[in-house]
Amino acid sequence: MSSAFEIIFCTCPDKDTAKKLARLLVTKKLAACVNILPGITSVYTWEEQIESVQEHLLLIKSSKECYQAIETTLFKHHPYEVPEIIAVSIERGLPEYLDWVDTCLSLK
């Protein structure tokens, strides 16, 4: 059962954006839970320049079935031109927790 679930990573430029996107995903029942990790430093290349910025990371707990709707929602509402949206399969998890995640999602 756990292979049907994912954690989706998405970085945000600030706390307000992170909270807005997290609430949107949970309200739309696309995510059971979104953790916001503040104060991460991202170092990357953008338009041939090395950038170093402070961001907030979203850890979005959902199902593979909801991924496309999550991607579409994040891309539409995210301020970045190319937001980080990366999904990682959950290989194992407490069955009761995964059952709870499943009950929170609208796409089943």
C-alpha cells in the first residue's frame, strides 16, 4: 500500500508563500499534511549565475494519484518561473498513518 504515496518537495521564497500554498493544497484535499521547513539555503545556477538564497521547503504528503493536480496547482500559484516540484515515492510507512493520509485526500 505505501508505494501509492509520495512526498513532494517544493521550495518557496518566503514564509507567507509557503503557508499560502500549504493551506491551498490541504484545503483542496490534494495533501493530507504539508510541513514547512524554514531557513533552508539553496545554492543553484539560474541564468548562468550562481545564486544563494534563503527559502522555505514544503514537504507535501499525498498520493501518486494526486500528483498531477498538485503540480498544476503549485505551478499556477507559485511565484517562481520554474518552481521546484519533485516527488519521491514512500516505500514504507506506519500503516495507520498512511490510512489517515488516504482518508484526507479527495482523489482516491
